[in-house]
Amino acid sequence: MQVKRFFAADMRTAMKLVRDELGADASIIGNRRVAGGVELTAALDYQPAAPSRQPNPALEAELRKTQATIANAQAELAVRAVADERKDRQLFANESLIAPELPATAVKVQRPVAGPQPAPKPAAAAAVDQRALDAMRFELNGLRELIEVQLGSIAWGQLQNRKPQQANLWRRLQRMGLSADLSKALLERVAQVADPRQAWRMLLAHLAHAIRTPEVEPLEEGGVIALVGPAGMGKTTTLAKMAARYVLKYGAQSIALVSMDSFRIGAQEQIKTLGRILNVSVTQVDPGQSLVQALAPLARKKVVLIDTAGLPANDPALRIQLESLAGRAVKAKNYLVLAATSQAQVLKAAYHGYKHCGLAGCILTKVDEAANLGEVLGLAISQHLPVAYLADGPKIPDDLQVPRSHQLVSRAVSLQTAEDPSEETMADMFAGLYHHPARRAG
């Protein structure tokens, strides 16, 4: 028998190390928390054979039975904690009622001559109990992660055997960079389509239908348009493209530029230079200055473009900036600028950081540098953000397009990776779906 220990920052990484080193047939015989992560002890008592994709009902039943046992243990642990807390409260309440009634002489007799009897320390006992509860909770979480990984592998293997067409569609959607949740929702729409080519065309049609685009171009609609988003997303460059696009079509008399970015070095000079080139008026809004008062002289302008500062989410100045843009007196249409090169977590953080000002849609930038469009399109779909513009290059104003949903899907398909995701990647994705039982795939 071959026994080996593995150390990793979390349980999922440790399981991947076990699979890479010992194969899928290795058994986990121990897990515990160590400094900096977790330790897994795995054993292999024979040489791993070729991986089998046949479903194993016995193993799946055993894993589900273990999962039910863990759930019952968690419920029993919670009930015991509540019961212990009630007992402690009742005990301390009785002591507080009885102690004042004891005569002083009786108290003195019970105290030894050498010194006072040490009082009980309920806080220390509670700390010990809390540590025990934390240790048990860690063990249960570790077992749950193990079960999720195993169930994810089983679910992916069964899907490949029972529904190979759907498994192939899963791989193609992952090559586009779409999330597991969105992929599952799209695949449910074509589950009954037998022809693979027709299923793929219908799936892309459903994806295009889910992408929203404005019926009227924002510049044509006019009004106050503000570009918001974190630093580095391309707000100022996109504003320059939009301003040049409008000036070339309608002239410079009915458009104005406003800058709220007094934090980035050179930001105001950049806007002033753009204004001189386009012969467009530029207004600077300093911190503490009222945006309503700054916009008052521009009331006759058909279009007012506002460039904002990309500030950290915890910066108080960002909250003040968003509150001013969300004011009813301003009547601004705020568009979140998202770089297609950003990771999914960065895109989600940007949305949650700027959604409080009220978003009219989003603008996708740096599309020419992106490895895929699935992540940014997935955010736009899940948060119901219309895609107002698409910026796919540095040229002003040529590299700014008004997108259509089918064009975005075609672009996303053209940017998909050439290789299928690995079996481990697919199994991990299914394990993530098992973390939320309501979203299970298959």
C-alpha cells in the first residue's frame, strides 16, 4: 500500500494534488487543519487502472448516505449548542437568585483559612466548548468538500455516458468562457433537441436573445451620460471616442465634457486637451463642488459626457461621487465601463461597487485584447445590463461600435479557446454546482 500526505491551502487544491499524484482510485484516510491550510492523507493499495467512465451506483449511494449523515450531525450539533446555552442561562440565573439569601456566617465557614476558593470560570469553559465546536465544524466542512468533489466527478462521468451530446455542448460553452450557471440554463433550453448542429445553433440563438442592447444609441438619445467604473477599464478613452463620434456627426456646439476626476495625475489635462482638439467646452468639478451647480450652465447642451474617477471601493470619495450621480436633479444615465480582459471576480466586484448609482447599461472595452467574451457577457446577462457600446481598439472614434446581440455572440464564438477543458476542470465545475443543490447539472 502506498500512503502519502498532501498539503494545500484548501481542500479542493489538496484533492487535485491527490488525483495528480495517485490517481482517481486513491482513498482519503485522514484530513486535518494545519498551519497555512489542510493536510490530506491518501492511500493507494494497487496500481491505478485506466479510468472508467461507467457510473458506480454503489459509490454514489454511499456518498449520498455520508452527506445525509453530515447534515444530521450538523443539525444535532446546532440543537445541542442551543440546549447547552439554555442550561447555562438557567444555571447562572438560579445562582444569582440563591446566593444573596445565604447567611454571611455560612459563607465564611465554606471558605478555607488558606485563602478564598477560586470561583468557577464559565468563560473559559465556554471558550473550550467553542474551540471544540470550531474543530468539529472544520471537520464537517472538510468532509463536505470531499463529497462535493467526488459527486462532481461522478456527475460529470455519468453525463458523458448517458448524454454525450450535452457533455460536448458543456465543453464548447466552457471554451467560450461562460459560467456554469449560465451554461446550465442554456442547455436546459435545448435538452430535447437530438441533432447536435441544430442544438448548437438554437443554443447560440438563446444566448443572443439573453443579451440586451439599447434600442436607441445613447448619444442619439442625448442627455447627461456618465461613464463609471474602476481605474484601468478605459473610461476616458471611451469618452473621447464617444465625443469624437458625436462631433463628426452633429458638430461641437451641442455637446459638452465634464470631468469629475481630480485624483488621477494628468486626468484633467487629458480632458482639456481633448476639448481643444474637438473645440468642445470642458467643465471641471472639484471634490466638494455641487455637480448640479456645475451642470446648470450646460442645460442647453443636447449631450453632456461626464468622466468620473476610478476609485477603490472603500474610498469615501467614491460614495460621494456615486451619490451625486444618483441624484434626481442630475438625471444622469450611468454606464458601467468593463474591460473584457478582466477576470470574472474583478467584473463582479466592479458591478457591486458601482450599482448603487443606478446603471443604465454597460460599455465593453479592450475587446481586441480579450481572450474570451464569455465572462463579461455572462455578467451583463445575469445583471440585466444592456450593452451600449463595444470598444475594440485604440483608434478614435473608429474603434467604437454600437453592438447587436448576434454580433456579440459571433465575436464570443470566434474568441473561444482551441482546446477543450480538461476532465478535472469539468469535474470541478460540476462540484461547484453540487455546492448549491438547486443548480445541479445533469
